[in-house]
Amino acid sequence: MFVIPAIDLKDGKCVRLRQGKKEEVTVYSNDPVAMAQHWESEGAHVIHVVDLDGAFTGQQANLGWIAKICACVKCPVQLGGGLRSRETVKKALGCGVARIVLGTKALSEPFLSQMLVEFGPQVVVGIDAKSGKVAIEGWTQESSLDAFEFARKVSAMGATRVVFTDVQTDGMLSGPPLASLDRLCASVPCSVIASGGVGSIQDVQVLKNLGHPNLEGVIVGKALYEKKFTLTDVV
């Protein structure tokens, strides 16, 4: 199970939000490229990048930085945030991104189906859960769609990988949502990447101990930036 460092981009800076609230932002670096190189030097298998400006506005705003990151690291880059049209997906892949994460737009079955047909395993479905329901539009709105039912649906449509984020644990360092992840991994055959809540190496070990072979990895942000542990340690 891989630990995947996160780089959240806002106004060209590397930041973290608390529970996805854009008013609760902490800036960790003014140089996202150097941050990506740092994570790669510590053993990153994949780097997870989120364009927060894109997530909130629906318009990609950091493609210049994303292209620079992809050019400066050898490990694959996974990108989410604001990918709501075929054109934005193509631009992201053209920048060197290895995988794109569809969140809000994945709720449109025709669009998701088209992307899965055209781009196959390069498409990851982001499932952001808030009180068991799928959150959309940069987590600012809550749909009526059950997160677990949605996971089963997209897996049946051919999605090979999902990223599951519990909005309420994100940025809190209080531990991942174990019961939800246990249930999700048991419900779908596709690979699952957990996200949100990790605050220690012990949290990573507990996730691994769930014993699900399809739990591919966990995205970690704040705990790494605040040096609760290093990526080298956990690798």
C-alpha cells in the first residue's frame, strides 16, 4: 500500500485546506515544483495534485504549474480539480499528467462513460463523501447520491480506480474513516485510494491492517507538511 503525497494548488502556491473550506487555508510553499521534487526524493510512488482554483470555479487555473511539475519529476502525477470537460481533460493529459481524477463531472453518466471509453485506466473517479453523500463543486454542495452506491455504479461502468475522501476528516489529523473504507473496499472490485485524516504512521499501518488487497494507497497531505512523519519513514 503506497503513501501518496498531496500537492494542493491555490493561486500558484502549495496549500492545505481544513475540511475543504477555502477560507481555512495554510500556505506551505510558494514553489510547487520544488515541493514535488522533494516528495519524489523521499520515495513518492505517485504524486497527487489538486487544482483547488479549478475545483471551486470549474476552470483550470494552474496548468502552467502542473506542466512544470510533470516535467520535473519522473514518478506519475495524478491530477484532480476542475476537470469538467473533454477539453480540460485533454489539456491536463497533454501537460504530462498520468491520471486524471473526475469528481463533480463524474456524476454525469454520459460524460463519465465517454471518458472511460476514451481514456480507460487514466480516468480515476473521485468520491468525496460528506455524511455518506457525494459532495460536489469543490465540496461546497452536497448531492443526494449515496457515496457507496455511487462507487458500485462507477465500478460497474468500468472505472478501475477510485479516490475516496471523507470531507469531515480531511486536514484534521484525527485518523482515517476506517469503517467507511472497510465497507467501500469490500463493496467494489476496483482499486481504492483513501484520502483524509491520516495524522501518523500508525494511521497508515491501521489502514494496511484492514487487509483489503484493493486498498492501493492513501493520500497524505497535512501530516507530511507538518512533519508528523516523513515520507521516507513510511516508505
